[in-house]
Amino acid sequence: MNSFMSLPSTLSRVAKFSLRPLRLVSAVCRRPKTAGLGIVLLVLAGGCGVHFWAESEERAARLAIKEERYPDARRHVEHCLMVWRRSASTHLLAARVARLQFDFPRAEVHLHKSTELAGGASAGTQLEWLLLRVQAGDVDTVAPGLLRLVVADDPESPAILEALSGAYVRQMQLRPALGCLNLWLKREPDSVPALDRRGWTWDRLQSQDAARADWERALELAPWRWETRLRLADLLLDENNPTEALPHVEYLQRTHSERPEVVAALGRCRLLQGDLAEAATAFDRVVAAAPDNPTGLLWRGKVAVEEGQDAEAETWLRRALEKDPYLLEAHYALYQTLGHQTGRRAEAAAEKTRYDELKADVERLTKLMNGDRSRSPEPADVCAEIGGLLLRLGRTKLAREWLERALRLDEKCKPAHEALATFCEQEGDTEGATRHRRLAEGQEP
């Protein structure tokens, strides 16, 4: 009964609501100029809002690039492109983000689009093409021209030095990398990515105090950079300093406890503290999460060595060497555990010989890498020796880059051709091996 009696009032409200659009149309007809102005203002306000949003997304993208948060940068720049699809500068920014993510085909698409929209190549697109070549590995050819821009204090100097230092690091040209990083930090003393990368470079150059100083400064500026904190913790653990490493490890446990490398740092800390049970538990977690990771297997084997469980240790260490036959520490630990077992002295001696050979190669490679060759091109023979050492240490891709660099310096470099012949034989490339053997002997290919 109540619902039936309320029907007229409901119909009345519906009628009033349905008449509102008609009243709005009537008002527009009575005052067309005022209504039109209102509509224009609404459209302008909406357009300005969208424009301001796109500007904020662009700023966010540039900040993300500076902080090396490239997935975030890509998301922000894609938002910009929703508004500024025909903006040459936005496509140029998108190309940079794609390059930094090593998405070279996407970078090229955006560079072509930026050039098309600008009506031709700009200084920005030309520079980005050069940086794309650097990031793809063509650093030796392009670097001199880019460094001239840096000397001239080009506004893009930090981006240039980021690309050059990254390429040099990937090719293990550590001294040129360090030179670029020093120039970058001279311009931007508080650049966290530059401090982090220079710390890594110092560490590889066996300058651990300098590495520690850079990483500590980076964490003062950006304490949330967990990978930098992990590098610092690992350095302290390498120095047998669990007391100073522990606060960093505990911080990482609170923020990234699921990462196997963080669990491994905890295991190393416990091992140095003498808590073998906790260390074993930690490394068991690492192996469960990453069963093919040779480092986790190595450390689990080291715990077994400390526990006196030689048979178990041997199993872990041989598994590690199956994954990485060039793992120096695994060879030494295996030598130790074989030496503890009755009747296995000959095997232990053979393992010690293998360890000594690898260690000699690593030390020679480190010495060559630490040499200051930044003021002149690397002699072809030095490049060839580095390439040969890398080949013996299983770093085949990097070895080939160094051997090819030797041949660019001297196309008749005998050691480079001999090493490349060995490489081709390992790869089953009989024709390539024969060609390099002939070239090494001074014959026509």
C-alpha cells in the first residue's frame, strides 16, 4: 500500500529530472553568448588539465631516468605520448628510455618518428643515434667525438658520460670507464648512479677503500638502493668484516628478504660468525630458489667443508663447477676437501694445479686491466693477450670483442688470429679456424 501511494511522487521526481536537459537547452537558447563562453572555458580548462598532466609525466620520466628507474620512465613517457603523439621531443625522450633498456629496435622507431616530426635530423636525434651505437658496443669509434662534446661542456654531457662509462664497463675497459665516471662526477658530484658505477669499477680495479667510499656516499644520498647496499655488504664480507656488514644485511632482510643474493649475504655473514647451522639453512634456501646458481652451490659446499663433511662438500662443489668450470674459489675448496680424504692425494694435486693456472690467468688479466691505457690506443698485442685470457676463463663473448679490437689496431696481429682460431675450433667453426690459422702464419685466408 505504501509503495502504491508513493508512485505519484516518484513519477513527479522522474518528470522533473527528465525536464532538466530541456531547461538547459532553453537557457542556452536564451543566452547563447554566455553559454558558449562557458563551454569554451570548460574545454580550455580540460585541455589545460591534460597538458599539465602530460608535463608532470614528462618531469617524472626525466627523474626516473636520472635515478635509473627505467620501467617507471617508460610508463611515464608512454603517458606523455597519449597527449603529445606528434611531439618530436617526446619521441626523442621515448627513444632514450628504450635505449637505456637495451630495446634498440624500439629506440630506432622513436628516433625515426622524432626526425620525421621535426622535419629533419636535429642535434638531439643525432646525439641519440651516436649514444645508441655506443650502447650497442661501438664505443671505440664514437667515443673521441663524444668526448669532445664533453670537453666543450655540452648540456648533454652527463648522458654522454653515462653511455660511455656503461659501454666501457661492459667491455671491461676499466680505466677508460673510470675516466668517464670521474668527469661525470665532476659535473654532478651527487649523482648516485655515477657513484654506484664508479664504486663497482674501483672494486674491479682492486681499490676497495675507494669503492667503499663511493658506495657509502651513494647510500647516504639514496638509502633505498638495495643493490648498492648489497655490493657494499659483499665487499665487507670479502674483507672478513661481518660486524660492519651485518647492519646492511639486516636492512636488506627487512626490504628484500625474497632475493636469493640477499639470503646468500646473510649466509656468508653467519659463516664468518661461526654459526654453521644458520649458514647452511641460508644457503639451502639460496639453492632451492636458484638451483643452477654456481655461487650458491659454492657457498653451500664451503659450509660443508667447515663442518668436516667432505663427501657432501665435494658433491656441492662439483655441482658448482658443472655450472661454472672457471669458478676459482670452487676449485680451491674442492682441492681442500679432496686433500682431507684418504687416498685422494693425486686428485687434490690435480685440482690444485687447475686452481693455480686459473689464478695466474686472473692475476695477469687484472694486471692488464689495471694498466693505464687511457692516453693512447691499446697496443694490438695487449688486446690480443686480454682476449686470450678471457677465452681461457670462459668469457667467450667478451674475449671475441677484445680480439676483434686487436685486429682493428693491427689486422696482421698473430696472437689475435691464433686466439680466434682456438675460439672458432671451440665453436665448431672449422672454416673460421682454418682462415685464422693461415692469417696467423702470414698466408692469404
